[in-house]
Amino acid sequence: MQYLVSVIDDKSNSGTDEEMAAIDVFNAGVQAAGHWVFAGGLASPDSATVIDNRDDAGMVTDGPFVETKEYVAGFWVFEAPDLDVALELAAGGSRACNRKVEVRPFL
């Protein structure tokens, strides 16, 4: 089963050199263990564009879809046999990137 692990940030000094090095080590371990599917960091919310084309409205607005102190700064997609393994992986990711993470299974 695959799990999305969202990295939650609320800081302006994200991605220090030490954090990036720890993330690289963590990612290498996840890849070696066969749990790696995909991962990526995201630009800040102020770079977002929201599109709402429900009912062909064609609305495009700059900025995040919700104003909040916390935001998704990056993510991992892990392959894990069950939630317990996904949570262990997520705990390691949280430690490596020094952020809270949220774990959600794909449907």
C-alpha cells in the first residue's frame, strides 16, 4: 500500500544545510529499504496559483487556497506493507527534516 507523508512547516528559515543533509541520508535509507516511491519539496505558498473551473467558472487566483500559519512544504510517497511501517518511516522523516508530518494512505 502507498502512503502520502506531507511535511508541515510553519517557519521562514526552512531547509537549513543540516536539515537538507539529514533528509538526503534519510532518503537514501528509504530507497535502500525498498520503500521509496517519490518525494519532493514545494515552493512557498505565496508562489501558488489556485484554479477553480467548477461549472466552467475559469477562476484563477494567485496565492494559496487557504491562508494559514502552517503549510505543506514537501512530501514523500512510501510503499509500505501496513500503517505501522508507514508510521515508522514517517517518524524518521519527521526527525530528518525537523518538521511535523501527516501520514495518509492512498485510496
